[in-house]
Amino acid sequence: MYVCICHGVTDRAIRAAAESGVRDVSDLAMDTGLGTGCGTCTGLAQQLLDAESQRLTLPILEAA
């Protein structure tokens, strides 16, 4: 699904960025341009980053 129509950034691209360590929209904007057009996508993008970050850290916490 396209999250940022202005720059063609998809939810998959956001999840991949989260897997590589991106944690906030400003870093995502530097990599993809997301949020630098109309800006309406930033809230959803941050939610996706947060969810992916939590998904990635949960197995680590469960192992501890």
C-alpha cells in the first residue's frame, strides 16, 4: 500500500527501513522523501515504524 503518494513510498519500504534501524519519520524523510511533499503521510508512517520496531524487539525481550 502506498503511504506517501507524493514520493511513492510504500508500507513495505517503511518496514524495510525499520528493519535497517530507522526509528522516526525525519530519518525516513532523509532516505525516501516521505513527508516532504504535502506531509499528510507522516502520522501513518510513524505508526508503521513503531509497530515494526516493536515487532522486531519483542522476540528479543521474550528470550531474556
